[in-house]
Amino acid sequence: MDFWSEIFMALRRNKLRTILTGFAISWGIFMLIILLSVGNGLKNGVNTNFADRAKNTYTIWSSETELPYKGHKANRWITLTDKDIEYLENHLYHVDEVSPVFTKGGMLIFSDKSKSVQVEGVRPIYKNIQGIKIMEGRFINDNDMKTKAKVVVIDKTTAELVKDKIISDKEQENPVKARKTKRYKNDDISILGQLVMINDINFTIIGVFEGQMWGNMGQCYAPFSTMQLIYNENNRYYQLSFTTKGLETKEDNENFSKELKRNMALLHEFSPDDQRGVWIDSQMLNALETNKIFNTINIFIWVIGIAMLISGVVGVTNIMRITVKERTVEIGIRKALGAKPRSILMSIVMEALIITTVFGYAGMFVGMGLMEVINKIMETVNAGKGANEAAVFLNLSVDIKIVFMATLVLIISGVIAGLAPAWKAVNVKPVEAMSNRS
């Protein structure tokens, strides 16, 4: 009891200094948790936005050439054709499913409501290529392609605009029921079969999907054959998307991309060294590059976090040095009265241990608690977002094992930091210590 009373009395005697040193330790652990959680949240958010897309997806865009080649001038526009699709499907083993993509911007109009949209003419297989999730109805099928049907699949946010207009009209038709039910939104209202006008052409809604687009522009999918007919773009493609098989590593995908670029250059007679001509994008290579960026960010976060922890350990070292200096006379008297070096050493080291343990775990619990609160708030906010709004941060969390290990390392470092001045105090001779009374 005397041993512990002595330690707590020393801590109470220097409250401000103890609190400031403890705050540095708590702040180090707290900021490490915050930084790691934000880094993981950013990674989770970005990965979630692309999680539904096939990791082995490739996209080819037509472009202008940069170099003259075999009598062709520079700045020649390369247009993709059926030959490119035939080549991809029949001459490249790694290519699995191919869909041309015809993109057209425009305005979707439903009654007196309107919204800017991007319409993509695609094949039914595009649903698997991009991992499109259907919420209601269906996606484009082979019959739609064959009959060139004027049907469209719209994103959730655009569907809400259509649904809100239907609800508004029903409320005006029956205001009594509207007052009783508060809102017709409580009813199960389907927009399937509704006609919408896109660029002055009527389309029938056949499905609603969860979108992942930035900004306020809506996203729609229509049969590729229909878009070809409307805009008279037969055998002309500006984008091809396809999935691959058997490409598991970065090296495999890089070699495939180089081979694809060489063969496309051969098909369209532009220089293999031309940086343009066609643009080739690999979802897997993008994912690998993104992971590399996140790894760099994590290293940067750990460097900052460790620097903060070191500053806390330095604070403990300094306070122990000051404590030993202030108690030099006391230590000399105790040694003169027969106090054992072990008891003096333990009392000083225990001060460092108590400060680092209490404030270290306090910082840890506050940091983790704050992250839980932020996650709850973000869940509430994201629940009210449209599906087209991509998440930037998601599930701000950190591995509990890493947190406990970091805190434990801090505590051990704090004890070691207090050991040096404690050992110095033990080796002070009573005569020398009492001579420093002044």
C-alpha cells in the first residue's frame, strides 16, 4: 500500500505535467486509429464502387492516330467494326464475352419532368460484363435485340423521378386518400411499362437497376441494335467491352494488353508504337494500380502514426527525467535510510507504466468509439442517397489486433523510456544526492 500510495502521490503532485504527457500518448494512439480507419474507409469505398464489375473486364475505345503510317496521315480516326468483334471472339483465346457500346447523351422526359441522361446501347451480355444489378423488372434480352425494340432500363435515381410524378398525379386525383395515407409512396407503385421520351423518341421502361455514377446525370441502357437503327450507325463502334479468362497476374494482363494493341494496329493499319489509335483499359490493372496507391497511403499513415507514438514516448522520457531530477534529494535520503535500489527503480518505472497504460488505452477507446459513431452517421446518410451516388468512404474501421498491439508497444516503449532515468536514480550516491538540495 505504501508503494502504490507513493506512486499516486507523485502523480497527483504534478497533475498538469502528468496530464500533458498523458495527452501526448493518448493523442498518438487516437490519431493512429483515425488515420488507419480513414485509410481503410477510403479503400473500402473505392473497392465497393467497383466491386460488382468483373475484375477481368477490358474496354477498347476508338481514337485518332498520333503518327503517320504506311501512307496514312496522322490524326486519322480509327473506327471499330464487326471485324474487331470477330477478331476478339474467334482469334484471342483469353477473350470471353464481348459487347459493343454505343453512347449517346440526351434528355429523358416524363410528363413535365426531365433529367439529363446518358444512354448506352449494349448487348444483353453487358449486364454480366459490368455486374449490373437489376432491382425491378429485367435487363435487355436477345428478343429486344432481334426486334430492335424501343425499350430502356433506367437507374434508380431516374426511376424515382418517374415514380414521384406518378405519385404526384395520384395525389391530385384523390386528395382525400392522399391526406389519409400521407403519401402514395407507401403504396407499391411500379414504373414498368411507362413511356419516357429520350431525345424525342419514346421508350418503354422494362427495368430499374442500381447505378454507380458520379454527378446528377442519369444512366440508361437500350438494345444496341435499336440505337444503331435510330442513329444510323451500322457496323461502326466507338467502344467495345469484354471479359477475359485465364489472366490472373499483372504480368499476364500487361502482356495481353500489348498483344491486343499490336493486333489492333495491324487490323487498322496504324503504327504499333502509336500511343493513340485505340485506347485499351484493363479493370484488373486499374485495380492493381489502385491497391498500390492504397499501400503507399498506408505506409504514409503508419509513418505519421509511429511518429506521433514516438513523440508520446519522448514525452514520457522527459517527464521521468524531470521527476528523477526533482526527487534527487528524496532518493538520496531514502537510500541513506536503507531503501533498496529495487524499490526506487520500481516506483519510477511504475509511474511511466501507469501513465502510458491509462492514457494509451484511453486514447484507443476514444478513437474506436468515435469511429463507431461516425460509421453510424455515415450509414444513416448513405441510406438516403441515390444508388447513383458513389461512396467515397465506407466502413471506417481498423483491425482491433493492430490497435491493441500498437498500444502494447507504446506501453512497453514508455516503460523502457522510464527505465533509463530510473536506473540513473538508483545509481545516485546518497551524499551526492543530498548535496543537490539547492
